[in-house]
Amino acid sequence: MINLNKYLKSDFNQNVLKIFSGSTISSLIPLLFMPILSRMYLPSEFGKYAIYNAIIAIMINFLSGKYERAITVEADLNKSRLLSVICFILSVCLSILLVPVYLLISHFLEINILIIVLGCFFNSIYQTSNFIFIKEGLYSDLAKRDIYKSTFLILLQIVFFYTFKSINGLIIGQLLSTFLIILVSFFRMYQKDILIKNLNIKEIIELLVLYSNFPKFTIFSNALNSLTNQLPVFFLKKYFSDNSIIGNYSMSSKVVSIPNRLISNSISQVFRNEAAIEYNTIGNCRDIFVKTLIKLLLLSIFPSLALLFFGKDLFIFFFGDNWSLAGEYAQILSPFLFFRFISSPMTDVYHIVGKQSLDLLWQMLLFTLIVLSAIISINLESSKSFIVLFSLSYSLAYIINLILTFRLSKQK
């Protein structure tokens, strides 16, 4: 008989529950208001919004040098805090250096360059703050912050719909909500007295060198991952030239990702820190790997089956008849949901054991599979065919990822 009290009181499960509670509420807020937003903004506007987010997702990989990943890996707390300062400095400097790239993006999207620059910079700082909160064990604060962010986002996007009556309502609402949550994060770090007051240049240089594998390999592996994730958006834009198709795909992808954001990411954020501690203590993280994988398997079955059998009906019921195609896409993506759910949290094992180069190779494999899916789909001339191949390719790649990380979890 399982001792339920002992199970729930373990540090790992307590921390997961803290983040899960925040993720549950923060995911339910946009889900509850999505039927309103889906009737305010057109599928074509969601399509343009998806392209904007795709660009942001790719660009932020270059701003911090991916040194935020080292924050949870570094055993010394003071040095991990210094790494957060390094991330901030790099984000400022590279945001300025990448202005020519932002100009091209601004012209392509027909969006003010300042919005592009601030969108990338704010998201980079927000991403770094996530790792700071995890390293400091501020799981309750992380949960509350997620709730604030979702609330700000939805309220601002609704308010700005009446101000702009265009895609700008979606974009500026997102921009301001991220900025507000950064202010909340810095205020909380100030309260906890975890902000660095004195910089040691020698230590900064030592840390830059010590964790140089992150900019060498992780930048490109994460950028490649972001590019791979956003390829469907660019492919659909290029070959079908219909923002409504992109909007339907974006909506289906967003809803399909809810279980991942709600549960898998909650477990991932705790696993990242706990696995690093276990690895630094006993030389491997196999035990926590297996326990975490079992949890993920048990939690992933129901949402995957629900989407597979009832996806289209659920989308029509919640979002209206305009989104029936999004429901069909969601059904096709359900296998991808299952394998991503159980595999993606384990990706941190590459960073914990110092095998960033292997992570890069896996990302290259994934990218190749998605590109091949796109090439084959061009001849089939069907957006649904591409989504099918995309789902199958991702599923295969995540199975391979699971096998690799399982093997690495035993190594020192």
C-alpha cells in the first residue's frame, strides 16, 4: 500500500504541486477567456500573431548566450546569481547589436521595430528570471507569477481590442503583460535579497569560460528547436498564403500544448533542479529520471485520448464554428502531444551531464525530419498532410530523445 501522506510530503512532489497549482490556474485563465478572444479576433489575426511569436521564440535564444541554463546547474548559489547578471548584460548588449536583424523582421511583419526589440528583450529577461526562481527554490512565487502573467495578458488583449481593433491588440497586450511580470519578478527578488550588489569581473570571466558549452552548443540547439517548432507556421505561410490556416494551426497548437504547460512543464521545472542536485551528489540522476517518467506516463494518457477522439467537437463547442479546422489539426497532433509530454522534461539531462553537443545533434535530427515532412507535403499540396507528417516526425524524434536521456542519466 502506498503511503499517500509520505508521497505527497516529499520535497519533489511538494514543489511540483506548488508549480502545478500555479500552472493550472494560469493555463485555465486563457483557456476560459479563449472563447471570447476567438470571437473578437479573426483566425487571420491569430495567424499574424503566431508569426510574430514564432520570430520572438527564435530570436530570444541568442540574447542571453543560454547562460540561464547554467543557473540551476551551478552548485554555488552566489555564482548562480552572478550568472543571472551575465544573462542580463548579454541580453542588453545583443539586443542592440541585433538591431539590423530586427529591422528586417520589422519590414517582413510590418510591425514597429521597437515592438520587435522590446518583445525579444522582455522575453529573454523573463526566461532568465524563471531559472533564478527555480534555483532559489521560490516555487510558490513562480506559481503566483504565472497566474499574474496570464491575468495581465488576457485583460490587456481584451482591453486593447477595443483600442486598436486589430492584431496590435494581441501583440501589445502580450508585450505589456511580460513587462509587468518582469517588474513583479525584480521586486520579489529585491524582497528576498537575491540581487547581486557587487560584481566581480574575474568571477564573471571564469563563469563565462566554465560554461562556454552553453553558447557553443545550447544556443544553436535551442534556436534550432525553436525554428523547428515554428517551421509549420513559416511553411503554411509560404506555401498556402492563408493567414486563417495559420491561425487555425496556431489555435490547435496552443490548446494541444495546454497539458504540456499545465503538468509537464511543472514537473520539468522541479526535475531540472532536483536532478542536478542528485547528479552533483551521487554522480547520476537515474532514480529521479525513472520516477519522473512514470508520473508523466500516468498523467499523459487521458488528455491525449480526449484530443484524439473528441478534438474537433470540443473546438467547435468552445471556440465556435470558425475553428473546426483547428479541431481537426488537434486530433492529428495528439500522438505528438503524448510523446512530447513524457519526453521534453528529460531534455535537461543533456545539460546536467554536460552533453550539450548530443542535444545539438538531436535537434539537428528533429529539424531534418520536419524539413523532410515539409518537402513531401509540397508535392501533396495539403496542409493536413503536412500536419500528419509533422506529428509523426516529432513523435519519432521524442522517442529517440527519451532513449538517449535515459542512457545519459546513469553516466558521470
